[in-house]
Amino acid sequence: EHLPMGGLVIAEGNDLSDDILLKYGCNVPERLSGEAAKKFASDTEMDVPKDELEFALMRFALAAGVPILTFCRGSQMLNCMRGGTLIGDIESQTDSNIKHLRDSSDPEYDSFRHPIEVKPKTPLAEWFGDSLGEDGNDGKTLMVNSYHHQASKDLGWSLVPMANSPDGLIEAFYDPRYDPKKGQFVVGLQFHPERMLGDYPGCARCYESFLEACRAYKDAQDASA
């Protein structure tokens, strides 16, 4: 009988809680406090029960080789679990001129896009290959949504970048042992492809590739049972 998890997806949520980061031996980022923290109150609040559950699931998935696809906060969690570090607040701790998080009342909250530069010969370049180079595109730029005030800083072990925004922030990364046909898939995306499915065909392809890996992983577990 195969393991009770065939794949793991972790997406958005509040900032990762200090207690759970410390419990799992992760680096704790510098935090906003006072009035500054109120600016992103819905994000800087912490949901410890959610973190307890998702960190435990992530630890199991990493140990068992389960395919993992993460977005936004989930990608930050993945990086931390691999020993990476976080930027606690982009606006106050970097020189970025990109507004990575807008108030939910902003009319452009969902429609805002900023560019990212995709690295060649990566899964991201593969998924979005037919869109890179279209309409005067330089062959390496995508326009993505943005809902985060934190970001991955230094990547953890066996994680390499797939894309950066113009301010240098990491917008996508993966484990280079990536091979969906063999059930190997560990990917972190800072943006939300599910919220921009109409922008690029590649937004759906990342899910298709993940599901291919999940099927291959389950088949391998069934064969060894």
C-alpha cells in the first residue's frame, strides 16, 4: 500500500510563526513591530495551528520524497525547511521599488503584474516556453501577480532559482533533481499561477507537471508494496 500522501500543495496564509520556525530548526526573520506591523495586519498575524499542520506535512513530504508544489507563503515555508532564510519585510528591509503587496481594497489588487526574468533550462522556462518571446518579449520575461510582503532571501540546500524580479528578489526556485516522470518534484513559486490562468498557458502546465509527478510517485509506491 502506498504512503498516505501522493503529493503536497501549500499556498498562501499569514506570516510563518516564530515558535513553529524554531520548533523545526528554521531561521526566524526580522519582524515588523508597532505601527509598521499594522500596515499588513492580515499577514503579520500568525496562525499557529495552520503552521503546526503544514510544517508537519512538509517535513513528512520532504523525508518521503513526495512531490511538493508551493506558492507564496508555501514557497517561503519550503525554503525555510531546507535551511534557507527569509526577508522579514520587503519594503523596510530592501531597496526594492516594486510594491509586492497591495491593500486588498486596491482596485489593482488582483490585476497588478510585475516582471520576472526566467532562467533558461529550468522547469519554469519549460512550462512557459511558448509565451517567452511573444509580443516583443525578450525571451525571458513574464508578468506575474504579487501578494507578499516577505520573500525568500538565501535559498536552502538543493534549491536553485528559476526567476528573479528586477529588484533581485527570488520569485521561483526548484530542486534540480526535478523529474516528473520519476515522481521527483519540489518547486516554490512566489506568485500565484492559479490566479492568472488566463494570462499564460504555462500557468496550467505547472499543475499538469505536478500531477504527472504525483502519479509517477504513487505508481512507484504501489510497485514496491
